[in-house]
Amino acid sequence: MKVLLIGSGGREHALAWKLAQSPLMTEFYAAPGNPGIAEHATLAAIDVEDHGAIVSFCKEKAIDFVVVGPEAPLVAGLADRLRAEGIAVFGPSAAAAQLEGSKGFTKDICARYNIPTGAYQRFNNAPKAKAYIRAQGAPIVVKADGLAAGKGVTVAMTVEEALAAVDDCFEGAFGAAGAEVVIEAYLDGEEASFFCLCDGKHALALATAQDHKRVGDGDTGPNTGGMGAYSPAPVMTADLVERTMKEIIEPTIRGMAESGHPFSGVFFAGLMITAKGPELIEYNVRFGDPECQVLMMRLKSDLLPLLLACANGTLDQVSAEWSDDVALTVVMASKGYPGSYAKNTPIAALPADSDDAKVFHAGTALQDGALVATGGRVLNITATGKTVSDAQKRAYALAVEVQWPNGFNRSDIGWRAIEREKA
């Protein structure tokens, strides 16, 4: 098969690394890719917002299958355009991608199909939103409705913080994404990430993971796109996985189909495990970043047939096999992230990859043959082990080998699971 992967981040490097191992693969391209992805695929300098250019490239290279990594092209309708041209694609339609593209849309689906989630209201003006916050009190959660690159969510512990978050949204801090806000009840519990493939009718549960959103040790500081993750997440017991499928995933699949927007692709359900059980925080319509990195390290099956089965409606005919080992990834970010940071800082050396360790590139580029950091989140130092402690030790030992003075990382990825091991 000739395959094109869309994207350039750490998630896409992990997908590229895994897809390249498939015996079905004959030619592999990535657009625009990054220096890490270039080890596995031929890079194509295509603007992923230019859907016509992607279609032309697919026709020129006789591409059989397109895997869309990030959410923005899906929300913008890239999968629809490819399907209209007769090109098989992994990823939902623009209508189905509203599950990530509009937090209000997702909340409305939850209300309609009795999916457990926090109580909420939608607002398109600041005074009404602020009045609701004052009436509800804190803690409370304020979300920009649209795509805000993982930064449009404020978990406000005070009313003042929540009111400031409303101002940020309506004063343009998140662009068009903040034209509407969703204000929802604060859910208390432990977060988990749950992944499930879907072909519109059938579902295939994948593995669980736990992300670390706050920038600082001990889950302190502002939210980020994710500072590290591990898989599996011990909080997600077999019973909770079964409940998540029955109470959250299956009603969503049914609801999307009944709404005329059948969902094909990957559900990434951000969950809060509360005293009541699993409750939905949000849906994403692509693999998590950095969760994808730890999932791919544990996946023993060939990834390509699994993604193809989503595209052609045969997901009930495939299965996924997972390693019992734990995988853990530490995100190395540019100093200053998630605020402003210097770009194009040099990365002099990286540790060597091995059977149980891999450095995934998230925000890197080559300048005059030298590797530089171009993003906020730059590297994913990923390792496996028999326990979370083992994987953590291995990952942090590798992180020390990275020669990049402008980088920093959290030092406690996996801490909740390690506390469980000690107990």
C-alpha cells in the first residue's frame, strides 16, 4: 500500500514509526512531517490547509490510504474532500469532528443521549456567562467552544479566575474559538484517557493512558497540551473500561449515526473517574499527544490494518494485541512554555533509540543540517518497563542525555501510578 500521513508532531512521529513497521506498506509519505518522521517516511512539503494540494499529491503518487493525525484538518473537512475524490482516509467527517471542534456540540450530544458528564451551559456573551458563574460559584470550568490548541480550558478554583477566563475568551485570546464559551461543573476525581477505534457502527477498545496536563511537578501551574503520559492507566480497571464503553462510547456512536454524522476514526475520551464512575470531560477525534506515543510503544499488532478497518467498515473483523509492559513518555518543552519561548534553539545531541526506548520528535526542524527546537513541546522521551517505576527510571535516564540547554521537563511523570505501586 501507498500511504500518506498528515501532520508534523510527536503523535505523528509515533504513528509514522508504527505504520512503517507494517509489511503491507510499499511507499510511505508524510506531509509536512518533521526530522524524526523523515527516518520512516518521505517528507512532502504540502500545506495541510490546502486540501486541493493534498488531493493532487494523492493522485500524482497513487496514494491508497491517508492517515490524518491532527484535529484541525479534520474539523476543516479534509476527510470529506478525500472521500469525495475516492481516496480512503482514516479520520471523521467535518460534521463528526464537531465532537472536538465544538465543546458545546459534544455537551448537547451528552444531554440528548444521557451520557454522564458535568452539568453545563453555553453562552455567546460575557455578562450572561459571568452571571451564571457568580450564581454557581467555584470551582468551575470555563472552556472556549472551538479549537484552541489545547489552551482554551480554565479549571478555575475561584470565581475571579473564572470571570477572567470569560474575558479572555470574548476578548479574543483564542481567536474565533472563543466566540462562544461552555461553562461546566467541576468534576472531582482522577483523570484518564480512553481510546477506541470506530468505523461508524462497530467499536474496538484500545488501551488506556494517563496524561499530565499541568506544566509543573505535582500537577501545578497552567494547563498545557500535555507534559507526559503513561499506559496503561491503573485507575481504569476492567470494570471501568466496560462501563466507559457501555455508558459513554456506545451511546455516542449511536447518537452520531442517528444525527446523520456517523463517526469513523478514533475516539479519544478524556474521562474523570468520579465517585459515580466514569464521566466525560471532553472528546477528541484523533490520537492524544503525548498519549499516542505510549500507545504505539505498547501495540504489538500491525497498526495499518486497524486504521484501514475504520475506513472500510470492517472493524468487527480485526483485533488489537498489547504488550503487558508499561510505556511512559516525558515531554521536553522549550523554557517559557506554555507562555512565550525562544524558537530555533539548538539541540546538540539525543540519546540513541533501542528496543525499549524511543525519542519522538514533536517540535523540531533541521537548519543547515543542525537540529533545532521550533515548538513549545519539542521531544517525547519514551521508554518501557515492567512497572511504571521501571519505565519512569528508564525515561528520565534518557532525558539526562539530551543536550538542549533551552529544554525543561517535569520530573514526576507517572507519580499517581507509582504511589499505587507503593501502596
